Amino acid sequence: MIRTQIYLTEQQRMELASISKALGKNQSELIREAIDSFIDRASHGRREVVLREAAGIWKNRKDLHDLGGKRNKWDRDHS
């Protein structure tokens, strides 16, 4: 692990100490869990943006095979 210094408000520090005591976890562990949760939420949001931006990027391409037709044929042959 890498040691990192952060600044907390007095209120944040008191709340963190209270939660730490109630859960029986040290404050560093709680901070790491909170950061992991934040990263998960932010990563999910970035994935959604990328997927939305990528949707339909090939719809007007003329140099690609008719995959929709191939998919329909496959569906008919395998139903």
C-alpha cells in the first residue's frame, strides 16, 4: 500500500471516528472502502458514456457486410 495524506474537516473526522468505533474497523480501512465505492460508481458511469457514444457508429458504413441479414438467417435456421 502507498501512504497518502488527506485533509478532513472536523465534522468528517468526528463522524469517521464514530463509524470506525461502531463497525470495529480502523479509519484507514473505512476510507479505502469509501474510495473503492467511489471508483466503482465513477467507472460504471464512464462505461455508460462510452457505450452511448459508441452506439450506432457503424450504422451508415457501406463497406461492412449485412450483419442484420446474416443474423436473421441464423435465427431462422436455428429456431
